[in-house]
Amino acid sequence: MNAMSSNAGLALLSAKKLAEKLGDKNVGTEYLLYGLSSAKGSVASRVLSYVGATMVQIENAIRQTKATTSGVVDSNLYFTPKVKRIISVADNIRTS
């Protein structure tokens, strides 16, 4: 995961920011989906847009399924094991 593409880095950063904003300590696949939709011009964002899944719609769906807090969490956000595995597989595909 050393030489991550700029789109992948943006997606992960966006996922983390939304999780933090919603008071969630873990960055799960729902946040990863949001992050992928935020990387404008990426293949993932184009596919999501094509099927009608916009960044706003994804955020709203996450908000509906998450109990929000004041938005204040500690600074240690964690990727869930499933998201870590997705990142690893994506990195392996990228380097092969």
C-alpha cells in the first residue's frame, strides 16, 4: 500500500473524514463506498454515478443507518478488518 494512487488516497481520506464527522470510530465498508464516490473522475466514482449512487445519496444512507453523536470522537479512527482486506486486495491487483 506504499504507492497508492491519488484517487485511492482521496477515497480513504474521505471515508475517514465522514466516519469522524458522524462520530464513528471505525471506518467500515459503507464509508469506503462513500469515499470511492468522492474520488471524482475515478473508475469507481464513474460506475457509482452510472448506477445512480451519488456521494450525497450514500452519505444520507449512512446517516440513516448510524446513530450519530455530537461528532466528537477520539483521533484514532480504525479501518475495519474487511476494509483492510479490500485495501490489500486492491493493492495486490495494482502491483500485479
